[in-house]
Amino acid sequence: MEKQILLWTLIAFSVFILALLFRLIKGPDLSDRMVAVNAINTLIIASICLLSRYLQADYLLDVALIYALLGFMASALLLRILIAKKKDGRDKE
């Protein structure tokens, strides 16, 4: 029963990621795209953790942790770039 719940949750997360990819491509504003990237990162991390439980492979939790750290650093870098653009007056994207 647990494996079925994990599998259906992974499928649902995949559907959510596809919807967020649509928002990432179509997004009217750069900040909307950034929120979509952060949400996709969060769902991928959760999916890796669920996959770790589904496959009973503990090493995937380490992969999820590294992915989370890289995603956080990328988000911080993008935010820094956005702030620099706004200060320069180049926020017309």
C-alpha cells in the first residue's frame, strides 16, 4: 500500500512540475519565472526523497541534499542579479 501511495505522489509531483514548466516559459514577469524555478526545485527535491523511500536507496537523500544546496545558491545568485538590474534601472524585461 505504501509503494502505491508513493508512486501516485510521484506522478502527481510530475504533473505539477509540468504545470510549473508552462508557467516558467509563459510567465509574464521575471519574478513569476523565478518563483516557478524555486517551486520546481522544491518539487524535485521532494520527488528525490520520495523516490529514495520507494526504492529504499538511502544514498538518494544525499543527492537531494546536494541538489537543495545548489538550488538555494542558484536562487540567491538570481536574486542578486535581479536586484542589481533594478538598481541600474534595467528591470524592463
